[in-house]
Amino acid sequence: MKIKVDYIHNNPVKRGYVDEAIHWGYSSARDYSGMVGLVDIEKLW
């Protein structure tokens, strides 16, 4: 599951939209890095 989540978080970076995954506004990468994201997520899996 972690591999899948990392893949999804890195898609905007790979496409060149942002420099870091946490900069993508609607990404849960913010939540996983300890920041507050724009969308509520469930991290228990």
C-alpha cells in the first residue's frame, strides 16, 4: 500500500506540475508529512 500511495503522491512531481509532492494542493502528501491538507483523509490502512 505504501508503494501505491508514494506513486500517487509523486505523479504531479513526475509530470512537472510541482517541485515537491507536498506542494500539490489536493494531495494527501501534505497530511503524510505532518502538515494540514486541504482534503480530509483516512491514514489508517
